[in-house]
Amino acid sequence: MSKAIYIATVESDSGKSLISLGILRMMLTKSAKVGYFRPIINEINADGYDEHTNTAINFFNLEIDYKDCYAYTQSEVVELLSEGKEDEVIHHVIKKYKKLEANYDYVLVEGTDFSSGGSFTELDVNLMIAKNLNIPALIVGSGNGKKKKDFINTMQLSYNAFVQKEVDVIGIIANKIEEDEVDYIRQELIKSFPKKLQIDIIPKIDFLAFPTVKEVVKALNGRVLFGEQFLDNAIGSYSTGAMQLRNYLTRIKENALVITPGDRADIILGALQANASKNYPKIAGIILTGTLIPEESIIKLIEGVQSTVPIISVDGGTFNISNKIGSVKSKIYATHDKKILLSLDTFDKFVNAEGLTNILTSYQSDRMTPSMFQYNLLQKARIHKKHIVLPEGDDERIITAAARLQLLDIVDLTLLGDRNTIQLKCDQLGIQIDLDKLNILNPEDSIHNKDFANTLFEARKHKGLTETTAVDLTRDVSYYGTLMILNGLADGMVSGAVHTTMHTIKPALQLIKTKPGVSVVSSVFFMCLSDRVSVMGDCAVNPNPNAEQLSEIAISSAASAEAFGITAKVAMLSYSSGSSGKGEEVEKVRKATELAKAKKPDLKIEGPIQYDAAVDMSVAKTKMPDSEVAGQASVLIFPDLNTGNNTYKAIQRETGALAIGPMLQGLNKPVNDLSRGCTVDDIFNTVLLTAIQANQD
């Protein structure tokens, strides 16, 4: 996995570009494989690209395709969010980022720059993206134009916003700080933030804020008359030429942009002569207002000057044009060599690059957000395409989920049922699915029935099963699907949309059986809460497991968590924590915990422990301060089915969390049971779980 960092700000004109350029070069000193990603870019210019992204790619000659560097434009995101498609935005951003993560050693992710004016929405989107990419953040703030205390408060609010969303902040960079305030700001920031944070202060560099003549031309929609090759000249100040030339010459400053009506030949020629003279400062350019163009004789005179500056004609009065120019904000472009080199030099002088590199390379996170988990489901299911059988093939939810799975080409599917009935339902409901590309089998008259009946009879004759009964059972969709797995015609099965749990799993228990060393089949739900994914078991199968069974459920659930990318920290839940409680139920949990520790000494497990102490760090610090699980449990094991089933449903109902599952664990081959109230999403996700389980067998 690559090392990545999220560069964030909560305001416009923070100078984030300087930081991004510096970190890109820092990364390039460690590896040539450096990726760059802006989840949301500004609107694309006339040349078809975002200027800032183009600058990063071209200046450093990054080996990356421009289209891989972003997910959306600002207007696209605004439209999607207005339609309530937040999940779609996040999933696409994750997909784009993961592609870079897989191909580069380092990835710099840069948040939005708040140039659109929708600051509150932008902050929410930046927090949402940073959280779901699960990479550390570096917060950049600008002290320009702020009182010292106001700046400190802004940085504290910014930090708190990210931390509250459980984004790991590794550093704070205070940018554009007045020279005489650097020491004060440094001391206050060090006092205000945790010691683990790297604090860097960058003083205000005036030249970096200077706009170029090209930026002014763009802002004013001006027409270049002369000096097009000098449009990258930086503007240090603005000077209005409305007085007599002899008075105006005394007011010209270095890198000034001269603003004068187009018919003031004296100011135009005087400014050009001053620029050529060693006794006067250089000017950046001349703006001619009022859409006035100098007379032909003046034009001829200017054309004969060897060294000139950009001369621009604009529409508008001198006063209004002066105000517009004063509001032009500068950016760094790939052609701005001086600004880029100064930015890199400034970063090197004032940012502890070595410290930042050390933090970045050693950073690890075991946090898993729901969006990242769902993305991982898709990717893991695709590793090796598996064949999943859906016994309830004529149920409209099953058909709809099958259509989505077919569209994404994630798994091969077999639907059990009558082809004509399935086709009719597709036509009636308008479900877009290519039945010719699906395997549809009818257990009533399948070519496999004879072989399946023989297999079933041989497997169960010692239990008194007759050949006649075996033939009848083969026509049952649950037995038929299970026999497909047993005979290598499918890798897994998902059922239960219209059948009971026992009807679904009984054939699997009889024929597929449990894995070696496993005596109990159990289940887990993946509970996708707003900020994390918790694994909860057993919520669907075992009514009242004993201590031995409970220990096995804990071990199996921990293994399931790890298999799906969740670091297993197991909490054995009870109505008391630690040694505070007594009673038969508490002792069962305590014994189960001890058995699990004996079987898996390296397993991080705590029990008995109450739910609040397991998931809430503030409660954990009081009740079990020395536990490495309390407050951060990712696997929650309930003492019985009554507790587990009611708790998961209560959490799902009250929080709106997505519950994926149940996923059965302990069988030799994956068979999973749906709730009869399942949705299309439930079926879709359970098929993915089943395919991933099949990949692990």
C-alpha cells in the first residue's frame, strides 16, 4: 500500500499550492512513483484542464494521466449532492484514489481550495472525503489579514472539525504569517495542539501573492497589444497614471502595473522609457482603459522600442478597472518558474520535511469506514470470479439484484426456477437483464437430478434416508443449490428471501459440513455505522451457545473481520465489565474469553465487557483503562441470540446503519442466509460476501 497524505484547508487563498508543490518534491526524493489526486477540481479551462492540476503534473513530469488525477469538477459535485447522491460521490472518489494507491509508492491528495464561495459545503465535502480515504491530513491555514488570536482560533476550529470526523491530523502549517508574528504564532500553536502534531510556520512572501499580467488580462477580458511574451511578469503594485508625467514618474515602483487611459500617450511613453532606464524601477505592464488605442504614430514609436512590456487594452473606466485589478487573486501555473522555485525554496526553509516524511512513512491506521468497506467488497469479490447459486430465482428482489451483479460482471450466477416464469417477471417489472448470459436451472426437471439424488442418498443413507426421499429432496431448491456446491458446479449459495433460516442451512450442515476443528456454525453482521464498521455475532443462528461454542464464535468472527480488512479487536459482551459482576451468564462469557485466549494467544480480546465500554473510549478509560480492546472494539460477540438479534436490529433502526449479512462462518463452503424482509441491496451485498468467502477457501 502506498503512503498518502491529504492536504486540507478551510479557507480560500491559504497558500495550499506551495505546500503541495513542496510535498510532491519531498515525495519524489523518496520514489519516482508519485501520484497526485484532487478529488474535486475547479472548473476546466478553455484548454480542457484544471490549471493547478496541470501545474503539478507538468512541472514535476509526473508519470500520470491527467484524467486519473481527479474525480469531479465542482459543478458536478454540487449537482450530485443536490440530488442526494452523496454515496455515489464517495464511492467514485474512493475508486479513483484506489487506482492510484495500487500503482504509486506515494500519493498526494489535495482538497478543494474554497474558491467557489460555498465554504460550508466544501468543508463538509472535504471532511467526508478525508475520512473515507482513511489517510492522514495536513491542515494549512493563512494568517494573511487576520489578527493573531483570530488565526489561532481558526486553526483550532479547523483541527477540531477534522478530529470530530475521526480524520487523523498529523500536522499544522501556518502560512502567510507576518515576520514579527512568527514567534508568537509558533508558541501559541505549540500550546494549543497535541505534542504529536508537527507545527510549521511559513512567513508571508509577498512575491508569491503577486498576480501576473496574464491573470489580469484573463480577469478583465483584455486584448494584448504588445509584449505577449512577457505576460508572466509578476505585478508588485498598481499605479494609476492620471497626473502630469513629471509627477507620475516619481510614483513608479518596482514591478508596478501602470493603469492609464488609452489616449495618454505621455504616460504610456514615459512609463516605457522609465522601464528601459537604469534610473527607474522596472514595470510589469501597462493597462489602457476606456477601450482607447494610442494613435498610429504612437503605435509606430512603441513598435520600434527594443525592450517593451505587455500593453493591454480593456473596456471600462480607469477607476473601475483599478478596483477590479485589486481583487485579482494569483495562482501558480506551470509556466511560473520563478514562483514555483521560490515556493519550493520557501518550503525547504520553513517546513520540517524530514519530520513530515518520518510521520508519513510510519503512519498506520486500522480504521475502516462504511464506504471503504463497501468498495473493498467489490474489489475482493472481483479477485477471482466465482459462481454463486441463487435458489429463489423467481423472486423479483433476487432477479433485480442479479441484474445489478450481471451489469458489474462480478460473479457468475445460477438462478433456480422456471425460465418462462423468470422471463415474465423481468418483462412485467422492466428489469434489464440478459437471461441468455445466466445459468437458469429448474430443479423439477434438471439434467442433474439423477446424479444429485445419488449423491444425496450416499451421503445420508446412514441416517435412514431412502432413495425415494433423496429424489424428492433433490427437487427442493435449497438441497439442489447445496448439491451444486457439493458437486463443484457452484462455489457458494445465497438463499432465505422466501425460506426460513433452517430451510436454507440444514442441507449445508448435512452435506457441506463444518471446517476441521469447528464444531459450531455461526453468523456475523457487518454493521456499517456512520464512522466505522463493526462485526457483530452471533445474531442469527445459535440461540444459547455455551462457553466453548462462544469462544469458537469469537475466533471465527475475528477471522472473518480480518478477511474483510478489519483489524480484529474482540469484545465479549455482557451486562458487566471486568471482574465487577457475578452470575451464571457473566461466568459463561468470562470462561469463553479464557478459552479463546488459550486457543488464540495472539488474539486481542476482552471480556466480559459492557457495550458502552467496548465502543466508547471515554467510558473505557473509566471502566477498563488498561485494556487494549476497550473503547475500540471492532468485533462484538453477544452472549446469546436474543441479545444479539435485538441489539443489531435496534442499532440498525435507531442509527440508520447498513447491516450487511448475516454471513455464516464455519462451513467448508459458503452458504449464506437472507432475511425474508431483505432488500435488493441486502441480496447484492450478501452475494459479494459469499464470493469473497469462496475466494478464501
